Amino acid sequence: MDAERWLAMELSAPGKPLQAAWRERLPQPGPGQLRIAVACCGVCRTDLHIVDGELPFPGRPLVPGHEIVGRVAALGAGVQGFAIGQRVGVPWLGYTCGACEDCRAGRENLCPQARFTGWQIDGGYAEQVLADARFAFALPARYTDEQAAPLLCAGLIGWRAYRMAGLAARRIGLYGFGAAAHLLAQVARHQGREVYAFTRPGDAPAQALARELGAAWAGGSDEPAPVELDAALLFAPAGSLVPLALAAVRRGGTVVCAGIHMSDIPSFPYALLWGERRLVSVANLTREDGVQFLRVAGEFELRVHSVPYALADAQRALDDLRAGRFAGAAVLRVAAR
Ligand SMILES: [Zn+2]
Ligand SMILES: [Zn+2]
């Protein structure tokens, strides 16, 4: 038995089930890279969009996973600020050019050359991963590996969506109460805001979790909001929610679409948008979003409702996410082999 042998769960083509792929040699970090022994990797809805072919397939087998928590196992040439054995997190944003107009203007999330972990760059559904050290984060010590994983996308991108709602937003609606919303609900409560949670109609476990985490109200997305909202964050990938959310926010309010993929938005009367309501999307994250969110997450104890799966069961985790079979965030336990 080769001591270097390690497992990755690979997607060979969209729509195919993930397959166990055994690698025979440990990957060598190039200049500026870390090799990370993965401890846990969160399962994000974006992984589902990649696996289901709703995002363009890069044309070669890939390893999904962009909520990676692990320990630095090898340092490439020139890496600064990391040590062997240190715990690190790797998010969705895996590379930017640093030179284009967007990068220079603080919008690296929109860099046309950007590459993403678990899509163009092999991700964390694996025992080993390579990452550009400039895009890796130190993690707040108060969270276990399993708790920290969902912070890296559900938390970070949720945070970017939340910031886009504006500081003045007091009453915030969260549509789709899954991994991102269950974290952001707590951040919003911590910052003195009111949370209204909209779930799939009849999803009692998600509604119970929302109330437990401090939501003032929880109900189905087919129910009218009990109050006029200042902002609505859409984490569910259903375009039909957009007119409903616009109808629920007050004049001057904001609706933020936080997902990378959404079904078509049905046409709606202009009156829903009129009154200076704003409809915006959130794309990816910047490293600054990560720094800010992880600082906030270090300030108080976020309760992370993670649902564990073994690495080899990654496909089942994706299937359960697609079917809405759990409340909270699925996390692959990788190191426990
Ligand atoms: Zn750029
Ligand atoms: Zn994600």
C-alpha cells in the first residue's frame, strides 16, 4: 500500500454521479501554493449547479468543493504568512489577475480572469488540495473544522449579500433558509436587525431552525410577509421568488439575488419595482468580504447547524441538498478515514 495514495471525488461530466478517484502521488505545491490536508469540506448549492450542468463544464474531470478546512502540509516557493500544520480555509475565489480594471477598483469578484475553487481549480471533495496562498484564510479558533467549513461560502457570500442590503435595512427577509441564511440570520440578530425567514412551503424543520436562531417570523415563501421588509435576500435559486420579494419590500428597499444560478424570473408589473426599489445580484466574493465576515464570526458564537457526511458519500450529500432533505449545511468529513 502506497502511503501517498489519496482519494478525490471526481466529476467526469455534468449529470454523471461523482466517482472515487484514487491518486497515486501527493501533489507538489507550485510557487505561491499551499498543499492542504483536507479535514472537512462544505457542500454548497453551487456544487450542485456544477454537477447538474447548470454552470458551464470546464471540459475536463473536476473535483468540486469550495468550503475547505484543512492543515497546511507543504509550502510552495515564496509562500509568506503560513506555516506547516496551520489550519486554513479555502473559499470559492481561487485566483484573480490583480491587474485588470475590476481588480484595481476593489471588485476582484468580477475579474474576467478569475478562477474558482471546485470549478476551474480542483476543490476540497478530496483528501488533498492545492491552493494559492493569497486566497486562503486563517480561521477563527472558536469553531471546529466541521463548524468552520460552511462559513467559507455560505457565510462569506451570505455576508456580501447582507452588506448589499445596506446598513439601514432593519427588517430583513431571507428567502431559502439553508446554509447561508441560517448563518446570516444570526449575524443580523447580533447586529440588532429583525429576521423574517421564508422557506419552501411546508418545510417545518427549516422554519423551526429559523425560529430557534432568532427569526421574528418563519413561514412558507407562498405566504405574505407579516411586515413590510426593508430588504430581501434570495438564497433559493427560484426566479419566481423575485416578484414575491419585490412585493414584500417597502419603497426604497432592496432585493438581493445571492445565488450563482437562478431559474428564469417571470415577468411582473412595473409597479413592483417602482418606488426606487432595487433589484441586484451578488457575484462571488472578494478577499475583503472574507476578512470582514471571519472577523464578525470571531466576535460571537455563530451556531453552525452542520450535517455530516463521509467523503465517499459526497454524491448522497448533493442528492439530499437537491431534494431539501436536511436543514442547515452539509459538510463532508474528510480526515476521518
Ligand atoms: Zn482581474
Ligand atoms: Zn458556495
